Amino acid sequence: MTDVDRLVGENVRRFRNARGMTLAELSLGLGISHQQLQKYETGMNRLSAGILMDVSKLLDVSLTELFETGVTKQDRSRSAADTSRRMCQAIVNQTESPAKLELMARILKVIRDSP
């Protein structure tokens, strides 16, 4: 892999850690295994354009920031609620089955309405 692949992978890891997300949490949001995400973060595998878009959305960073060196203004902690909200949205967006979406909505309503 190239230096750029390693840089992007390092930035994904840095932004993920800054948001308090685990490897498992981000990989779940991306719909990939944590092993595959680890390969991306170490620069062993190159991230596709689609995965880059999903990563930028889940980590709330621009695509440009994933290619930059050093700390950027966006490299600050996000609240745990914002991170969880983005993860839930990503999972919902990846779900195709109307029955599964309805079940998700019911579960979320029960959780929301519980004390």
C-alpha cells in the first residue's frame, strides 16, 4: 500500500478514537468486520470510495480531513449521544427489509419511552 493509504487509515483510527468509538462500533456502522476495519486503519488494505464516504459520515469529518496530516479543527471529541445517533442511522440506512425496519422502529420506541 502507499503512504496515502497509511495516512488515511491512521486518520480513520485517530478520528475514531477521538470520538470514543471502538473498532467494533465503527465496523458495525460500516457493515464490515472489525478485522477488515483494522486492515484499513493499518494501511494494509485500501478503502474504497464508498467506504470512505460512510466513514466520513459516521465520524462526522469531511473527506478532505481523512487525507490531511496533523490535527484539524474537526479533531475534537463528539458527545457519546451524537456518536450513537450516527451509528444507529447508519444501521437503519443499510437495512433493506421493511419488516426489519418496522421491528427496529418498535424497539426504538420502547427504549425511548422507558424510564
